[in-house]
Amino acid sequence: MNLKRVKRMVPIQVGERTAYEVDRDGKWLISWGTPITINGFDFFFVPIPNAKGVVIQAYSLNSLKLFASQQISFKTAYLNCATEADFIKTVMPMIVRIDKDLREPKSNSFWEDFFQNEYLAAIIECGARNEKERRLLKKFDNKEN
């Protein structure tokens, strides 16, 4: 058996297609997509049509900001994204890249801190949506002064 050909499995958990409010270009926008848990972190994969085809954007649900994106053609989207299983096969290269990034040897709490800071940046950029986010902004403002 050739061990160089053995691929590492990426454990993922796929949720049902739903809508989330995410930071898109500095505004809170509701987007439809598929939630996928990768390496213990929640991501939200959103297909968005554009002039060149379809860009699939992966938002972190821990920060509500864009984490990664992948451009595919209209033909690929039409032929390979008709079902949830086909969609997962199409985004699997992106899932593997995200998993690899999340496994980079950083400090124990690097990614938790990173996503928390990104979440705070999204709230600062787009505005607080509820009382919890307003308290978080106030706490951050008090730390800065």
C-alpha cells in the first residue's frame, strides 16, 4: 500500500440550509447558505452569483465575517450543486483548505481570540444589532480609554 496516496479525512458536520445575518461589505445582510462545522468551528457557505459565475463564500459563524471564498463557473454550479451532497463535493477543496488553516500550529486559544476579535470588528463596522452586542462594544470602548 502506497502511504503517499492515503488522504487525511476532514471531519465535518453539515446542517440544513438556512439563513444567517453576516457582515457583507460592511453591512449586516441576511444570506442563505449551508452551515458546516469544520474542526470544531462553525462556518456558513453562501453561493453568490456574479458576472464570472458563482462565488462561494465561507463565513465564520464565530465572527460573522468572510473567512474564505472560491469562484466556480455557472456550468459547474448548475451541474454540480443541484443537491446538498453535490454542493458539499464542490466545496470540499475549500473545506480542506480551511481545515488546514485551522490546524496550523498556533497557541491554544489563537483561533478563539481571532474569531472574537473579528466578531468585534464586524460589530464596530456594521453596528450593534442587539443589547448583547451593545454591551460588548461598550466593554471594548472602556478598555480603549
